[in-house]
Amino acid sequence: MNLYRYRFILARPLQLLPVLIGISVITFVLVRLIPGDPARVLLGAKSTPEAIARIRAQFGLDEPIWLQYAYFLKNLALGDMGKSILYKMPVLQLIGERLAPTALLISGSVLLALALAVPLASIAATRRGRFADHAIRLFSTAGLGFPPFWLAIMLIIVFSVKFDLFPVAGYGDSWGDRLHHLALPCFTVALALSAVITRNLRASMIAELASDHATAARARGLSERRVFWRHVLPNAVIPAINLLAVNIGWLIGGTVVIESVFSIPGLGQLLVRGIFTRDYMVVQSVAMAFACATVVVNFLADVLTVAIDPRVEL
């Protein structure tokens, strides 16, 4: 193993730090542009000015915005994300309690999307121009065109209301019950994600099937099946890995919609409720958690790309 090719692992965290700081600034400012006063929302319409002032002082909302941001960065560096105005508990603990449903939803959606995309792309690429190829391309185009919330509602109507195969909403208690509850949300997300991956993977496979090394492998007497599995698929997967990493960032943001539709108690639902209640600490902390997850996923994709393809250096 050539460890020199992995030297970017040492420098990449330093390169990503300004990105995270920039995201924190944008998130911090945008959250405070949301109309409404968190203290007034918390106390209700009949709250007194004294009670509002007391809540604002308790959570540091009466400080200048630059000072609030300085406190936020300082606490974030110490692993403290502040205290939720609505839930009256540390935001870090709140995120920890909501992390598992979101992580299961995202990981299940990715696995299901890959289980759909790889066979479909392989069939479409090896049968280019035939009926199977046209049908799969139609599926991927339709998957890109349907909004996730509409698709979620249609699947609920068909599989939950009409056939009663899956729960309409919720998360469940036991692991088996949770998998049952998350099956339909994961399938909803996987349909849209697999459409993107299928199109990209099909194009990469077609290019690899016509490449010089695939032609040379056929000339050596290898069967078409062995050429595909040994030469075409490994090389075609590399662009798909980077595309998947980019789309996981979209997927993380998309959990806000899916968790709201299916009432899954994850980070997406927590973010929506935090926005409506003007819970600044919750919104900016969840947004930072999503940003960090996206950055980590893209970093891991780079490491995986270098590990798979010896020609790549970052």
C-alpha cells in the first residue's frame, strides 16, 4: 500500500474547517432573521414584558449578535451546543436522542437505493437500446421528476391506507417494529436516490464497456460476464461513489420533509419544530450537525475513491 497517496487525510480537516465556520456564520445569521421572538413564542401571547426580558436574559438573547456568535463558537469548541428554549434541556442531549431514527432512515435509504440502482444500471448498460434499457431510463426520469413529499403521500395511500402493509406514521418500539415503520420512508427516499445513481452508473458502465482495457480483456479470451465484473463494474463505480456522497448531503436535508410526512422523531422533525418555535439553539445546532455529517461523508468518499482506484491522487 502506498501511504503517500493518503497524505490528503492529514490536510483535509484543516481545509474543511473554514467551510464549517462559514456554514456556522450563515446558519447563525439566517436563524436570527426568522420573524418572531423566541421568548414571546415560548411564553405565549399574554406574556408580560418582564417575563419576556427574563427569558431573553436567561438564554443570552439580549446580547449583541456578534457576542452571541462568539459565545456559540466558544461553547461549540467545548462540545456545548447550548440549552433548548422549548425543551429546557441541553441541545447535545436532544440531538443524541433524535440521532438514531435519522441515521437509520439515511443508511436504510442508501442501502435500498444501491440495491435498486446497481442491478438496474447493469441491465440498462448491457442491453443498451433495447426495451429493458428504455424502461429503466423511463423509471429513472420519473424518479427524478416526482417530489419526495408527493411520492411519500402516494405510497402512504397505496401501501398503508389501501393495503395496510406498513404503518402510516411513527417509529416503533422494538427493532423489528422500527424496521417495519421505516420501510416505507426508506423506500420513498431510495426511489429518488436510485434514479440519480442509475443514470450516472449506466453512463459510466457504457463508457467502460467500450474502453480499451475492456476490449483488450475480450481479446484475451475473457467472457463478457468476466469482463463486466472484473473491469467494467469496478471502474464504473468510482464516479458513482462521488455522486452518492454529494447526494447524501441532499438526502440529509431531505430527511426534514420525509420525517415530517411520516412523523419520525428524528433530527429533521426536530429542526422543523425548532424553526416554528424560534428555538435558535436547536436550529443552529441541528444545521451544524447536518453540515458536519455532509462534510464527513464527502471526506470518506474521497478516501474510498483513493482506496479503490490506484490512479487517483488527492
